Amino acid sequence: MTAKVYFDLREQMDQYSVGFPTTESGVEMEILKKLFTEEEAEMYLNLSMMLETPQDVAKRLGRDTTQISEILEKMFEKGLIFRVRKGDIRKYAAEPFVIGSFEHQVKNMDREFAELFERYFSEAFGKQGLAISSPLRTVPVNKSISHKWPVAPYEDLKEIVKKKDQISVANCVCRTQQRLLDKGCDKPLEVCLSFGSHAQYYVDKGMGRYISQDEALEILDKCEEEGLVPQPFISQEAGGICNCCGDCCGILRSIKLHPKPAEKVLSSYYAEVDPDSCSACETCMDRCQMEAIKIDEVAQIDRDRCIGCGLCVTTCPTDAISLKVKPESERKLPPVTGREFVMNLATGRGKTLIPLSVIKRSQA
């Protein structure tokens, strides 16, 4: 029998980010029981997304600081909560399942977890992604951007990297998960970039390594060559950049199921073909991760499926494809910070970032 604390945990995790939906099979409970002990689940329920020291948590709960510190640190090591470290001071906070504790299983993941998540994706999680906006946004690969119009710094991959002082790189959790299932693709694995406190988290946990700006730029160039879609975290002040493929990435796999993927991705661009220059070579079809291109004498792009990554542009042998800026009415500014995005998404889903335990106590 599943302990009540796991049902409370599922309900709480469903408040955050893209949520944590239920299934008829209960596979989500199997995931939670694999990740959390009952003690850890109870601790998660007593945290919020606001960073706190163990001393603050212990005082609030009326418990021993040493004991609380040990539990929080173990949960950090297991990738269940977020941690920021400044010298000897450590602060902890609850984190969503995506983007959060799922990605932080990249080092711990085994085949059992990979299979559980695949079941969950098929039964509920991937389908829920169809109903909400992606927590990642698509920006063009740099070689595809025309200099005919100004490009906002938060839409320029290289400018994003050049603004970051602390950068780490880690393996892609999605390709890791798919390879454990003997599925997916052979695209490069060590391609996920994190910045600032996120970079520190990955290095402290042994999931990533620090790299220079130059190496980060080289990784982005390699990802462009390999046909990976660059997807920074959705805020203007991005905490990281994923480099994704439609075969493995949970986000792209989810929106790929949608009849109009362009509606689910925050992107300012779309690809357009010059029919007089197109040789119908089909190179662009191989590069497109959203199956947005078909050949009918010449290449034709379905704007409802095009997410504006520009991968088709960079390998067109006749320069027949170019990126265009969407009309102003179709463009949306990304939120300035990740916290703003999380709050907006919670509001849009009819959820709250206030821990449910706090709400229930106030209503008692």
C-alpha cells in the first residue's frame, strides 16, 4: 500500500512548473517511491521554492538543526531539491519534477527509472505537455540569423554565453534515459550547459564540469553541426541551454505530438523557402526535428510545425531557406527571470507556489 505522504507529495509537485499528473496505472507513485523515502517526502512537503538554510528550516519545524541539515544534504545528493552554496552557507529549496529533479537524475539514472519515466511519459506526462507552454524556448542557431534585423541578446546564443562568468556542461538526461532503453539517437551526449548557481549545482553534485566560454561556444557549434535544437530556459536571464533532438528530448517529443508545435514554443522566427532556388535535395527534411518540411517539387514548410530553430537554413546547399522574423502580433517576450516564468505558469494552470501544507493549516 502506498503511504499517504506520497499522495501529498504528488499533489504538491503538481503545483510546480509543468506539473506532475496522475495516471490510471499509478506509475507516478512508483517514480516517487523510487526517488523519495517517506522521510524525504515529508521534508519536501515542508519546503517551498524559496531558499532556506537548515537552521531556518529547523527553527520553523521545531526540530534539531543537525538532523535537518543531514536530511537536506542527502536530498540534494539524490537530486531531489535545489541547493545554493556560498562558502560554508548552504541554502535549499523545493524544485519541480521538470525542469528539476528529473534532469538531476542524469548521474543516478538506471534502467528501472528510465522505464518508469517512459511509461509515465506515454500515459500522462507527455500528453500534459500538449496542454501547456514549454519551459524551454527555441532560439535560432547562430549561423542561421540574418543581419538584416537587430537580434535581442536573449535570442543570440553566443551573446547569452558571453554574459556568463560561471558555466558547466553535463550529459543530456533525455539521451541518457533513451539510451538506457536502447532507443533514441547517437547525437552528442555532453551538451547541456548551465550557468551561475545552476552550474554550481551540477558541479557540486558531480554531474557536470566547469568549462570556459570558449569551450561552451565550441559545444554550441558542434551541436549546430549535429542538428540539435538550441533551447535556453525560457527566461531572458537563462539559467542554462539544452541542445535537443526530437528523438530523445521529452519537451520536443511532447510538442511534436501536437498538430501545431509552433503554438507551444516561444520563438520569434520561422523558416521560409525561395522556390526558385530550391533543388529539392531533401537535406532540410533530415535536419528538421518537427517534421515541418515536405518536398512537393520544392521544399515546403508548414508554419504551424516550424519552431524557428534555423537548422534547415545552415545546411541548405542552394541557400534557398532563410529565417524570417514573425509579425509583431505573433511574437512574445520571454519573462525576465525564471521565477517570473514559474509564477506565471502556476497562475495559468490555476496552481499556487505556496506549499499546500501551509494553505491547509491556514484553513484548519
